[in-house]
Amino acid sequence: MLLASRGANVVVNDIGRSEAPGYEGEASAEAVAAEIRAVGGRAVASTRSVADEGGAQAIVAAALDAFGGVDILVNNAGVSIAAPFDQMSSQDTQRHVDVNLMGTVWMCRAAWPHMAAKRYGRIVNTGSGAFAGMWALAIYGASKGGIFSLTRALAAEGKAIGVKVNTVNPGGFTRMLLAQQYDTSPMYQHAQRSLPAELVSPAVAYLAHESCPVTGECFDVMGGEVRRTYLAQTEGFADPELTVETVARRWDEVMGAPRDAVIGLGAVDTEQWHIKPYARGQAVAQENRNA
């Protein structure tokens, strides 16, 4: 709604089957698109799933058919099931990977060539603070950690073609929380009271704008707060004759305070690696040779 109010043509995507306790009715991409059109905006709906490559291609095709191009991609589809690592079913484990991580991969893959052709694009991926590790969210956090890494890698590749890619770790009172928390829990009550999704959208819209000044970054956004989340290293130590005993003796240095340098996109410049050209099917061919 915010992007549409600022002039964006929007493809609203939702599979329309997800229900949650405390949420009346069914999510409807068409209802949201109609709501945008009712106030003078331009929007179409898509009910395809991001979890498979064909669905992602169809979502991008909907933008091309309706509006002639794609400039912005917001990867917001996701599932979150809270369960101890050894209790979550195999099916639910795979769903996290298929929707959260691979859904982001497939959507970026579908949009990327169109952005590359016009040498412009803005991608905002939805991560989670759970990527740093939270109880009962091991699989969810792992899928979101993949998004953190994907964002940074795509930002590195996108520099030469004008495509900027960033991540937002949001906190909001949504169906995902309703499905996960009892309404008596402190988290539920805090989110209901203080974390409307409308206080995440402005940061997403800013990162989707042509004036966005950064790429490869991650931001925690919730309740009107916006913070940068980044990687850093401690000073550590170096010893050309490293031994187990040296590591044990100097462990406090390893664990010491972070140094000023942040691990940025230029920390390891893979453009200087002189990587061999990729040949489709080379991995399969290698496997066949090794069989």
C-alpha cells in the first residue's frame, strides 16, 4: 500500500491458502490489489508460489505483462514454525528452505536479467534477527541466514549493473506471529501494542527507491526503530607457527573486542579471483566421471 501510494505499480503476490489462529478470513492478493486500485493506484494480483522456479518466473511475468518491466523486488514471502530442532517434521523443515530461502533465490533469479538489461534495480529481501540464533527457530533462522549471505553476494555482483540489494529484518504484528504465539505471551502482547507492520514499510520503501545509498546491508526495523546490523571481526592474533597450546594461551585475544574494520563487500574481492567460466552441466559431468 505504501509503495503504491508513492507511485509504484505493484504486483501483489500471495498463495491465498495461509490461515492463522486469531486471523479471520483468508489472505487475498486480489483483495489487496483491488484496494490499491480503489484509491487510484495501479496493481495486479498473482497467486503463484515463490517456492518453485516456475512460480517465480510467472510472478515476474505478471509485472512485465501489466507494466512492461520490473524495477523493484520485495521478497516478503515466508513461513515460520517454532519447534525444537529435533522435533520439527521433515516436511516443515523443507518448507522453510523452499519458501524462505529458495523462494528468495528463485524470485531474484527471475527478476535479475530484466534489471541487468536496463542496468537498474532495487531488491529488498526479508530476513530475520533469528539468523543470529534463537531457541526453537533453528531451521527458520538458518533459512534467514542464507538470505543474509545471498543479499551480500548479490550486492557484490550487482554493483557493475546498477542493482542494489539489501535486507530488512522486520518485527511486526502479523499472521506469522499469530500462528506462533499464544495471545497471553509477552511477545504477542508487545507486538500487538507496539509493532504494527506499517512501521516497517517506510524503511523498505526507502531501500527500494532510486536514491538508496547502500547495497549489501542489513537493517533491523520494528516499532519505528531502524538499526544497521553488520558483521565484524575481533583483532585476534597471528602466529606463523600456530599450535594448539598457543590458541589456548591466547584465547582471550581471539574473543577480544571487535576492531574498527567491518567485514564489507570489499573484504574479499572475488572479482580478482579469475574464476573459470561456468559451463552448464559441469557438476553432473564431474559426477559421471567419478562414478
